[in-house]
Amino acid sequence: MDNLHWIERWLDHLAAERGLSGHTLNHYRRDALLLDHHSRDTPFDTLHDHDLRRILASLHQQGLSGRSLARMLSAWRNLFRFLMRRHGFPRNPCDGLRPPRHPQPLPHSLSVDQTFALLEPAPRADDPLATRDQAMFELLYSCGLRLSELARLTLTQLDLAQGELRVIGKGNKTRIVPIGRVALEALARWLAVRGSQSGDWLFPGRNPQRPITGRAIELRLARRAVLAASGQPVHPHMLRHAFASHLLQSSGDLRAVQELLGHARISSTQIYTRLDFQHLARVYDQAHPRARKKPAP
């Protein structure tokens, strides 16, 4: 059987048993097809680590970043692990391979003051879209949601009485997160004007039977940032970053933040400790008498 057959077998497995989204599957397909192309149609069961090392080096020379190569290598490793377990392949040629090191950029976040300024405008009672937007943005910040998680929320996931939200994250993994008081109040106002004929989606789109799109949320938040005179572009993921960094600054509980964000690995959450350190360093520079620069003579 040719390599394309094995790739499709693997993708079917990921879709059926791990419940990955079409977007994620497309990324995996692209990475696997790139491997097939650069292996020059060599059958996957005859590839060795030196073959993959040559491919990675070639891609790196073509300008692919260490981050992209790491993601690609992870996909290949998963593919061969599947082929060994389900189809008797003799080896995983990815074992022992490491991508080039790459600097990990810090996520763009908002300070507490910037976040409050963004969420400050109170919607008019006669403006249902502004009421909806306020509920969406408060929920993003209160619960640390991903954009896709917010867009596809249904009414059954919301428990106003308990102040909880059941979030369906990556890989259909479910987590329960608390909803803050201000977000609960914004949601109650939205539900009062939403109407009962809007289907099951918490935030329906133009067609009530379909959810609001992620792009629509992005555009509404960008418009809010302009009205709030934030001075910088704001996208929905920045409110998730703000949730994580502000919570970590206040509590220092990395494991709790990991659970609330729905991160599978603690390393994904640890990046916020760097944001927290940057905040502490700024406070130190501004406040400590030995840190402040001497005035110019």
C-alpha cells in the first residue's frame, strides 16, 4: 500500500477516536503530505531516522521556523506511532529526533487597567447587539475561553444558578469553569433580550439555527477596542491571555490556571509565569530605590 493510503487511515483514526476538528485534521494532513513529498515517495515502513533528519534540515534551510518544525515532527511521530500499533510497522523513525531550538514568544496580553477599560462601556438597554457583545466579552475574560469555545456555546452548557459553564475544548474534552459575578450579570441581561426563538446557541448568528462565527466576534471586539480608545488592536485570545496572567498574578496557582484553561500540558501554562515575572520586574524597576535610574546630571 502507498503512503497516501496510510495517511488516510491515520486521519480516519484521528477523526473517529480522538474527535479532532476538521481544521486540526487539515493541519495533520498537510504535515503528512509534506513528509511523503520530501521522502521522495519512499515507503513509510522503510524510512529511518537519518531520512527524517535530512528532511528536517532541508526544511529548516528553506526558512521554516523551529516552531513549525516541532509541530510537524510531532505530527509525524503520532503518524508512525499509529502505524506501529495498528499496522505492524517496524519502527518509529522520529524517535530521538529533536527540532531546532526556537525562542518562545510571549503572548500579547492586556493589563488589568486595559482590560477594565475595554469592558467598561455599559450597553444601552435598547441595543441588543451591544448587550450580546458585553456578555461575550465578559465571558471570554471571566472564563478564559478560546474563541471557538465561545462561539459554539449552547444554552445547556450554561448553569446560571450554580454560576458555572461546561466548556467543550480541544479533542472534545470537557471542563467546568466558574463564571464571575460581572459576567453572570451580563449574561442575564443578554438572555432577557435574546428571545426564546433563537435556537439552542447561546450566541446565535444571523441564522438563529447556526452559531455566531469567530470572525464576527473578532470584528465586534476590534470595534469595541476602538470605542474604548485602547490604543492597540485587540483580538479575542488576548482576553484569554489576560484571564490567565491576571489569575496567576493574584493566586500563583499554576495547576489551577492549567485546569481552567484546559491545557493538556503544564508547559503550555508556564508561559504565563514569564508574563507574571515581567509584571513583577516592572513593579521592581519603578518602586525599588536601588533599581530606579539616577536622573541625568
